[in-house]
Amino acid sequence: MKSQWLWRFLASLLIGVGLLWLTLQGMADEVGGSAGIAGLWRSTVASAEAVEARFLWVYVASFVVVHAARVGRWVVMVRGISNAPAAEVVGVGLAGFAAIVLFPLRLGEFVRPLLLQQRAGVPFSAGLGTAVVERVADGLIITLVLFLSILAAPVSASEVVRSAGWASLLVFVSATVGLTLFAWKRWLAERIVTETVGRLAPGLSRSLIGMMETFLVGVRSLYGGGRLWWFLLLTVVYWSANAFGMWWLARGFGFMLPWYAGWGLLGTLVVGLMIPTGPGFLGNFQYFVQEGLRLYLPGSSAGAAGLAMGLIQNGLQLMVQVLAAMPAVGTMVAEARSKRAAGGDSAA
């Protein structure tokens, strides 16, 4: 089992490094000239240094809103399945979202359900159900946004972006249809999965049915108390602030794009981040920021300014999420140490 995870981790790092190499190699001759990647790096640093501080501060503020809406939305869902104190749930959410960006292969998705189980007694399947609902809703929304943006963009999307978009659309539309059918006619959905996927991969069919059951647990967390409306409102705030932040930051790097371009940049980036890579999304973050910018730059690439934007945006997001999680993680670590010390004293 450990060897399997090691190989998967190495594969994720290889994908991230490969995407970063494609980004740098594709720009080295164009931007760096005879100096190659060294010249590209100097141009990238110069582009980063030229950005006015107000663009960075406004972007940080917008991402704080994004992060608050994301955590708040999850708290709304958890309140539907647990009476745990809101402060406890917020702390778990902050630690869990930081883990998503810090852990490879998106393994951080399991941190919130695990912590919620340990600290609030919520069954793991219930906590995981809330995360599954988030991913299905967000995946469907952002995939549709990406396709609308591709249709409206002045430049044709690259083959990589189109392929990623189609793959994402297939996954999330299929998931939405299947989960809706499971909620309406469970026996029929189970039979379809068993008679199709089950004939080729019985283990996979059981996993799919289990995921559907987990999803329904998450959906039930939105019943009553106006929680569904809060979920929808915070989802709108979450994605709108995200799109605004990307549009504003792009302007800081000299890309005078129309306001709606923020949605295209966001859609391209988020679909690209669905690729499981190493910690911090290094590689796919920078690659897909470049691809998003190219949708609005007829006859040219994003250049060093685009690379600088991808690096700085990635760094600012990491900073906000890690700093927000530090108090909660510090409290959890201190409590764990106290329990171990108390256990040691009682054993003595």
C-alpha cells in the first residue's frame, strides 16, 4: 500500500514538473532570447517588480472573501448534520482547505471529514458527503463557465484546454445525471451501474454506488433552516469574488481585459487544477494561467508577465490559506500534546 502511494506521489510530481517545464520551455526562446530560461526568469522578475502594490492588496482582499465564503458554505452544510460549535467547525474547515493545497494528489480533501470525525464525532461518511456535494456543484458550474468563456473568447482555446474542458464536462454532467437518478430511482441507478461498470470492474461499481450514497448524505445536510439558500448565496459570492480577483490581478500585470474575461481565466485555471499534482499545484497552476490569458491575446502569448502572474497568484493564495489555518492547527496540535502528556502521567 505504501509503495502504491509513493508511486502515485511521484507521478503527481512528474505531471506538475512536466507542465511547468512545458510552460518555461515554450516561452524561453520567445521571451528569454539567446539567454533562454535564464533570460525568461529575469524578465519574469522584472514583470513582478513592476506591479503596483494596490493590485496585489486588492487581490489578497478578494481572495480572503473567496476563502471566507468557501469556509462559510461548508459550515452551513455541517450545521445540517452536527451541533458542533461553529468555532470548531470553522477551525476544521480552515485546516482542511489548507491541506488541499499542501498535500499532493488532492489528498487534503479527506482532512476535513477526518478532523470532523475526531473533534465533533461526525461520521466520516457524513463529513465526506459535504465535500462531495461541494465538488459536484462547483465542478458543474465551473465547467459550464469554461465552455461559455471559450465560445465568447476572441482566440480559440488550445487543444489542452479543450480536452480538459470536455473531460471535466463528461465527468460532472455524468455525475449530476447519475446522482439525480440515484436520488429519484435508487434501484434503477444501482442496476445501471451494476450491469455496465460492474460487468467490467465490480470493485469500481461498488465504489460508485458508495459515492452516490455519500453524496445523498451531503445533500441531506442542506435540508431545512434555509441552508440551501445560504449554500447558493455563498457559492455565488465564492465564484464571483474569484473571477473578479483574477480579472483585477491580470490588469495589474498589464493585461487590459474585459470584465467577463475573469470568468474565462478562472474557468481555465480551475479545470486545470483538477489534475492531481504535487503540493501547492506547482506546474499546473502556472500552465493554466497562461492558457487562460491566451484566450484573450490574439496573435501573442502571455509572456513573462503571464508567468509572473501565475507565480504570484499561486503564492498569494497559499499565503492566505496557510496563515488562516495556522491558529486552528496550532490549537489542535497543543490539544493533542496535552492529551498525550495526560495519558503519560496517568500511565505512570
